[in-house]
Amino acid sequence: MRIYKSATSIAQYVHNRKQEKHSVGFAPTMGALHEGHMSLIALSRKKCNRTVSSIFVNPTQFNDKSDLKKYPRTLDKDRKMLSRAKCDALFYPTVKEIYPEKVDTSVDVDFGTLTTVLEGEFRPGHFAGVAQVVKRLLDIVQPDKLFMGQKDFQQFTIIQHMINELNIPTQLVVCPIIREKDGLAMSSRNVRLEPHFRKHAPKIFKTLKQTKKESKTNTVGKLQKAAMKSLSTEGMRPEYFRIVDGYTLQPVRSLSKTKYAVACTAVWAGDVRLIDNIILKK
Ligand code: AMP
């Protein structure tokens, strides 16, 4: 696997592949890779001739600076995992490379309420940072396809909106959530879980599944209340549990009248914040 640190060198690599009429898939990450990330690489390899990944811990999307500091960094292991998964190229830029003083990296898109609900409510400014870094990465890499996980449901909804609004010629492909055997959604943050919380964190997926099971017979209000209660155990603290429209992310009043419904949650397990979701209906 080739490693590129500069924007011009990765851009040249992709340009050359396209000259050879090869399609290029791209899976951006913040590193501390796990099987969830690897599933994006695997799908990209299936759908494209060449696969590029990036590792960049983006400072502009961290509303909590201590979270940025604590974010796990495991480059050597990541590199080996990507090589083993037969990723063709890794873009590993510095902050200066992504945000040079002379380049305007702001994103001029009206996201409406997409960026202010759910995660946006509790992590102000987070999605402005996500949109900024993804736009910048797409400008540099210019892939044919972009691979992102359903794990970050709101993130890909926002990125799809940005791609549509700016007519970016990249197709977004969403990959299913990869989980540990006990159901916990894989996340780079899981390594920071204390043993007590690691043991009880699978309750999040259990609650989501239970919600889905009861969604045909219960009201949205009752489902959300029961889920919040179920998640408030063993010292875990749910920040929200909401059933929303999968397109607009607005609260759903009646499941029978909604075509696409998703239950999204964020839960504090000690000082680690975990997010997860389940599609109730599509
Ligand atoms: P991150 O490194 O956390 O920014 O994630 C990079 C990409 O991997 C994003 O598109 C995530 O949605 C995706 N991802 C993270 N965890 C998982 C998972 N458990 N299953 C599938 N995709 C994931």
C-alpha cells in the first residue's frame, strides 16, 4: 500500500488511476481502525478498481477539545490492517495540509435542521466540521464513490445532502453497522470503555432491537420512554433516544404514517459517549 502525505501526491495518484480508466473508491477515517472500517474497504474493493483510505483526526469536528486529545491514535496497527485488507493507497495528511492558510475550506450549504437535531443538539459545531473536512477530502481525492457507515446515520445524511447541493460527482455508498459478537457497535472509542461499561454497553443494541420489535404495536412516545428507561441502568446515561424520519431527521409522530423511520441514540458509558441506531422501517 502506498502512503501519501501531501494533497498533490494523493490527487496525482487518483488522477493517474482514472487515466487508466480505473474507478476509485474512498473511505475516510479518523484511524484507530476496526472491522467496521475494514468493511468499508472491503465494499470499496468490490465496487471499485482502486481503493483509497485516509486517516485524519479532524480537529474542527471536536466540540470537546479533551475528546480530541484522548482520541486513540494507532498508526502502525492501522497501516498493517489497511495493507492486509488490500487498500491501495492511504492519505495521511497533517492538519496544515488539510487546512492551509491560503485555501478557503468553508462549506456554503444550507443544511436546514439536519445539522442541529440529534447529535447537532448535543455537539454544537460538530457537523460544520464534518462537512468541512469531507468536502476538503473530496476536493483533493475526487473519488468516484465515497464509502461511509450507517453507524453515523446523521453524518451520511448530511454528507448526502452536501453532495446533492454542491453537485459533487461522487456517489455515496452506505455500509451496514459492524458489531462485536455481543452486539456493541464497533467504534474507535470502545477501547476507552472501563470493563464495567464494556460489559453493559451491549444493552444499547438490545434496547434498539427491542424498540424495533415493539414498534408495530406501540406509540413513538411509549417506545422512546421505555428505551430511555432501559438505557438508564448500570450507571449508563442516555443523552437522547429518538425515533426520527430517515430523510429529514425530524421527530416521527406516527410510525404507521412514516415511510422511513430510524431510532437513534447517544449514551454515556462512564466518560465515553457511544452512538448507535436501527432502521425501524424503510
Ligand atoms: P471514524 O473513523 O469513526 O470517523 O469512522 C470512519 C467511517 O467508518 C465512517 O464512515 C463511519 O460511519 C464508519 N464506521 C465506524 N464504525 C463503524 C461500524 N461499526 N460499522 C460500519 N462502519 C463504521
